[in-house]
Amino acid sequence: MNAKEHVKQVFEQVIKRNPNEPEFHQAVKEVLDSLVPVLERRPEYIEAGIVERIVEPERQIIFRVPWVDDNGKVHVNRGFRVQFNSAIGPYKGGLRFHPSVNLGIIKFLGFEQIFKNSLTGLPIGGGKGGSDFDPKGKSDAEIMRFCQSFMTELYRHIGPDIDVPAGDIGVGAREIGYLYGMYKKITGAYEAGVLTGKGLTYGGSLVRKEATGYGLVYFVEEMLNAKGLSFKDKVVVISGSGNVAIYAAEKAMQLGAKVVAMSDSNGYVYDKDGIKLDTIKQIKEVERKRISEYVKYHPNAEYHEGCKNIWNIKCDIALPCATQNEIDAEAANTLVKNGVIAVGEGANMPSTLEATEIFLNNKVLFAPAKAANAGGVATSALEMSQNSLRMSWTFEEVDQKLHNIMVNIYKNASKIAEEYGYKDNLVVGANIAGFIKVADAMLAQGIV
């Protein structure tokens, strides 16, 4: 059977086995389409069933999470952990608390994580987890009770050498703290390496909060430099206003860019003079309020309901840092028409397959999520290293290691893309580079 036919059959099987999981189908298709040239060169991957095995999680865990709100009412949410692939290291991937979470979303994220983690060059496998719990509007006490209930099941399946969760949407330092406290109580052990994104007083790493945003900008800057360009004096639009967006904005500004718009799930703010990041940090990190508050501090700025239209703003560089599939074909065409030169994915799979194609066909420099936003998990792995060593590195040390990792990911993806005849297509380059390392490890370990 030829490679193209093989990939087609595997994808049909994925759809049949995993009905009603469009995000998972999309993530699998995007990777499998890139693998045909590799499978043609390396038929042993087909013989060993590597592709069939890599699309099937090693373990899928679904559990009940009951908790009591401040009024004494009982609620029941659903918890998930998908341990996707451990060929190159313990499962590693975030926990997402958001009403949209279902098994298909977690599988899409876990599948992406396999290749993203492989690209970092660090020994970590792919996994993901979360719950359909919504932290918005909940008190600290309610979030604590939920996290404690969630961990009473999750603790059975994780450990520093088994599976190391981190944060994601809806799971920040507060939630990680509650989760870790409960893990420690249940196990009776101080295993700092079991969760990453911890507070600095109990095993967390400097730069972890900034890592995904900083890493994204380091990657995009490297991509721009390869074409004789940079962030300096460029107009940037960033969707989102969580950790990734805030610290992508901070690093882009440090490199001389002007960030003119940011968003949350309700709408976006446009400040033609440049977003004042201190205000965004105050609203989002301290007050935990909506981004619409920004115009109270800066009356010259504009607030618009609905976050989708943020991509109508003319910019040189677009950094989608909110959620999956936020840039569709229409938004991509608008960005191209308005002269965008580069798009860097800070969120997981923020561009639809059609949007990605539009960017590539129009020669827009495109940094795909699994490469460009790998800085977060890379720094999580650095946090694990520090926990194992029982020591901590300075901000500058970790930042330098992060910068080196992102430069190497770019170089690796770029080199592989060219080697396989896809010059400047970092989507294919990242997919192939991430896949080969995992596939070779799976070959070496036999049919398991």
C-alpha cells in the first residue's frame, strides 16, 4: 500500500472510531497530510503501524467531579485526562477548565502536544486534561473545593515520572496551588515535579508565566529575521488577554513593536496609540475583570463587542492567542488583504485548515502553534528539571534556555521543511520534525 493510501485509511478509521469530535479530526488531518513524504522515505513506519498507534491514545480517563458551592448546592462536572503518547518521556500537557471542554477537545490538544513536546528536544510525552467546570464568577473557596475534588481522582494517574499536568485556559497559579496542595495531602509526599506552573515559593520556575508568550515572539522573530525582517516598528494585533497574550505583547513591545489591539471572549479593545500593558495586567491579572474596563482608563481607546472582528484591524503581524479556530477563511482573507506579513499562533490550533492554506498560498510567514507556542511546555520541562535537581535557576538563565529552545525549534522545522521539498512551510516542517523523533522511539520500543 502506498503512503497516501495508508494515511487516507488511518484517517477514515479515526473518524469512524471518534465520531462527533471535529477538533480532533482537524488536528489529526493536519498532521497526517504532512506525513506522506516521510512514509514514502521510511516504509518501516508503515510496517510497524506507527501512524495507527500514534493517533490512538494510550489511555483515556473520564471521571465524575462533585463539588459544593458557597450556598451548599451540589454540582457535578466531568473530568478528563488523555495520556496520548509516552514514547519519549512521561505524559506532559495542561489542564483546561472551560465549559466547552469535552473528550474531543482534550484529544485534539493531547495529540498536538505529542509533536509540540517532541519539538522542544526535551524528554516529554504528550497528554492533556481538564473539565467542563467554568471558573468564571466562582469564589476562591468554590474553586478550591472543585480542584480538591478533581485531584481526588486525578492523583491516581499522575506522578513526576508518569504524567505531569500543567495549566491551560481556566487553570492558572491559583488552581495549580489548590491541585498541588490536595495531591500532597493524599499522597503524603512532597513530589514537586508532579505539576508545573507552581508558585515560586513551592517549586515553581521563573519565566514560566511569561514562557508561552515570550517563546511565541522569540519564534516569530527568528522567522522574520530569516527574511531580513523584525518586530521593530511593526503594528501587531493580539487576540486574547490571558498569560499568552499578555506576555507576547510584553516581549513584542520590548522588541520595538506597537501592539494596538487585544481581546477577551466578550469583545476587543483598539488603541491606535498602542495598548498600555500595565492597564491590561491590572484588569486581567489583579481585578479579574472584562477587557471592556480598559476604556475607563484610556478614553481615547475603542471597545467593540464580539472578539471575531479584531482581525479586521490593519496590522503587520497577527498573533492569535485566544482559542482554537478563531481565525477562519474570512478572517484570513481580510488579514491578507490588509497586508499582514506574519501570523504566529500563540493559542492551540487558532487557525482553521482553510485559513492556514490561505496564509501559505499568499506567502504570509506562518508560525504554526505546535512549534510557535511550545515555549510554555518547554519551560514546564525546565521546571521539572529544577525540581529534580532541588534547585532553582535565575530569570535570565531560564529565559536564555527558553530563547535557545525556540530558535532551535525554528531551525529544525525550517531545515526539515526544506529537506522534504516544502521550503518556508513551517506547518509541514514542524509536523515532520516532531513526528520523526516520536516514531523512531516507538520503533525502538516494539509494538506496545
